Amino acid sequence: MFRALVVDRGEDGSVRAGVQDLPDDRLPPGDVTVAVQATTLNYKDGLCLSPGGGGLVKAWPHVPGIDLAGIVEDSRDPRFAPGDSVILTGWRVGELRWGGFATRARAQGDWLVRMPQGMTAAQAMAVGTAGLTAMLAVMALEDHGLTPGAGPVLVTGAAGGVGSVAVAVLAALGHEVAAVTGRPETEAYLRDLGATRIVPRADLAETVKRPLEAETWAGCVDAVGGAMLARVLGQMRYGASVAAVGLAGGAGLPASVIPFLLRGVNLLGIDSVFCPIPRREAAWARIARNLPRDRLAAMVTPARLEELPALGAAILRGEVRGRIVCDPRQ
């Protein structure tokens, strides 16, 4: 038997979520079984817990949880053996198939990454998909020429999961970090993570008629999209890059091509769901090396499985700060 947070849809379309004890034969097919030690709450999990499953859930009942970390219990994959510490993020786990909001999970070995040396399952889930995405964004900016001292780097949606890790990593690497937030109460939190400047969300919330503004930012990690991304593109320095990681502000992009043509600005798309394993491994190695553990701990709010449905609704409203980490065994 294993314990899981199960979401089910009634005949009237309503969604109910509750913790259940289930037999092991309910686990999905896969060649590696993992005893889950920690999981975390992401925006996609909030969608999966919402009415209709946010369009992500295709079969009911369902166990959400797009991230998990734990110990291999059984493996038919020669790359993994019982006792190995592993991380799983992405690959549509927690969406199309049962995920990490459980004490046991089953997956394909091709989806697993070994735990970096010295990192615990709880720390890995404090990073999770959000932190992995943030590190992939930082690596992409570096690949396109961003170096410490080049100028201020903007992080939008800075108090969220991706933004929090991006702020902490960029600051630890020696960058001057400007953090965008619409929640004044998070200013001290962001400064503790390493932000040297707080930009009110209202300053960037609307597009302007001018396609170019003053060259301000040497780089940007954007978790918002929409009008804010369009505005930021016109403020980038010559040859600078924006790593787009989210769409909290909308999927549309009411932008001009002028920043690309006259300033050589780069818009870099960041995908962590199907990111190849070698790139993932490189990102996790960088996380272990470049993300200060004290700043990581400051991002974390612990939660129990029973609390995740309410927190899922809160994350969709933009009310969750940093990272939610859950030990499903508790």
C-alpha cells in the first residue's frame, strides 16, 4: 500500500481531492519504483488540482505532483539500483500520468536524474521544476554572453518559485539583481535572497507606444510574459537576452520586432519538461554549486499532503511565496 493525494472528478464536473491509501497495483507502468521522500507544489500542480484539472489531466482519478525526490526501491533499469537517490521533474509526470504527491511513484529510468552529492531530497524539492527552470534560464543567458558586472539583471515574478531561485543564483554569481514584484510585503524576502533593487510590478505592467526605451537591463529572467515581457524587451541593452520561462501574465506577446532589429535583443525560450538529460544533469550540478543552501532554506514553506489542495488554489492566485515542500510520509 502507498499513501497519495488523489484528485477525482464527479459527474457534475466538480473536482474533489483527498488523501487515500492505495494498493501498489494502482501505480502506473514503469521500470523504476521510487519511495518518495519529498515533493513540491508548482503552478502546474495548482492547475491539476483545480476544476477540470486545468486542461492538463486527461484521466481520472489522478495523483498530481510534477516533481519528486526519493530512494529507488526496485529497478529493471540497469542504470539504477535499490538505494540510489534520484530526482524526477517534467516528462508530463503529474499531468498525463500519476506523479509525486504520494509515498511511492513509478517512472521510466530515462526520466530520472541522480541526486547531486551532498543534497537532500527536501533540498532538491526546494529547487524542483521551478529552480531547475531558473538555472536553465541563467545558463542560457550565460551562453549568450551574460557575465557578472555587465549590468543589472531583471527578474520578473521574483517572489515566485522560479523567480526566487533566479534571484538567489544570480546574486550568488555576482550579478546586480533587480527583482520585480507586485507584493510590497515580499521586499525584505527578496533582498535577503540577494536582490539589490526592487521594481514595483506597476512600473512594467503596461506596454507603451515607443518600441524602444532607455537601455537598462543586461539580462532578464521573465516568468510573467504578456505585456510585461513586451515592455521589458524595449528596455534591454544592445545584444542583451531575455530568458522566457513563464506566462503568469498571459500567453500573448503584444510586442514590436524593433528591439530585435535595432538592438540585437535575444528572446530565449526555456523548457524544462523535455529538456535532455545531459543538460538537466549540468543544471543540477550548477544548482548544487551555485545556489547557497541558506538562501534555499529561506524560500521554503513546509506542508502536508492534506494542505496541498488549498495551497494549489493559492498558487494560482499568486499568493504563494517561494517554494512549498512536502514530505508525503508525514
